[in-house]
Amino acid sequence: MTRFLVVLSDVRPVETAQRDERSRPERRRQVVGANSREAADRIAGAFMALGMVRAGRQRVKVIAVGRRRRVIPPGRG
């Protein structure tokens, strides 16, 4: 079963041309778990109504967690 995380994070100023979330992730303000995509989308919609998100100072991300990667057999992809 795939779970989802809804992440509210600060938007940092662009320092370089390339943004790498793995080496320098944005500061997280709130993280909420959801059991379905529909629930995650409703939570994200509530976060998107916040003034800081609407002003572009924070962003909302919906991330699928625990999903198995699809393995493509050799010669098919």
C-alpha cells in the first residue's frame, strides 16, 4: 500500500542554477501523513490556502512513500 506525505516547506532563494533537494533540502515547516492520494490532495489544498504559500514563500509537496519500484525485464524498456 502506498502512503503519502504532504510537506509544507520554506522556499529558499535560488543560489545556483541547479537545485538539489537531496544534498540541501528546503526547511520543512509541517509534515502530514495520509493513507490515500485523495486525502493527501485535500490536505495539500488546505496548505495551499495559507497566505505564505499564496505569497510564494512556502511550497507544498505531495510525496508517495513506500511504493515499490516497477522492475522492467531486460529487453522491454
